[in-house]
Amino acid sequence: MLLKREILEAIKRGEITLQFRRWTRPSVKAGGTLKTKVGLLQIGAMDEMSPDDVTETDARAAGFKDVADFRRWLDTMKQGPLFHRIEVSYLGET
């Protein structure tokens, strides 16, 4: 799962706790970790869902202003058969 530096920094600060991805197949798994440029991330629950089910709370937890902002971002992403809501948190330096 590739994340922009600004997103990684926000996860590290605890400002972002969710990510959304469209995948052919997931590249991380629930309970796993992800080594990044800012340190180690914990991957929490991963739920397959419809993008239409993203709430205002989910959108804000992922760093978006609101659901409309999330949908504008989603329209720029590649298509994929699976859509996941992924809990993320910062574990520390690697």
C-alpha cells in the first residue's frame, strides 16, 4: 500500500486513522504491519465495502473534509473490483 508522505505524517500524528483502497487483491492484511518512510504502521481491521457506504465520520478519519471531498479523490483513483476501509495507526520508528 503506497502512501504519500503527507498522509504518513498525518497518520504518525494520529490525525488520520483510516485509509481506503481499490484493489484487485489487498496488499496488506488485518493485524499486519507496514514499513514506511516515517516508521512502522499497524494495520487494523480491513472491511470490504461499497464506496457509497463511506460516512462523513469515515471521510474525516481518512483526512478528507467530507464525503464529497472523498468522492472527488475516489474519482481520480484507478478502478478495482475490491474496495476496502482500512484502519491504520503509527507503531514507531523502524
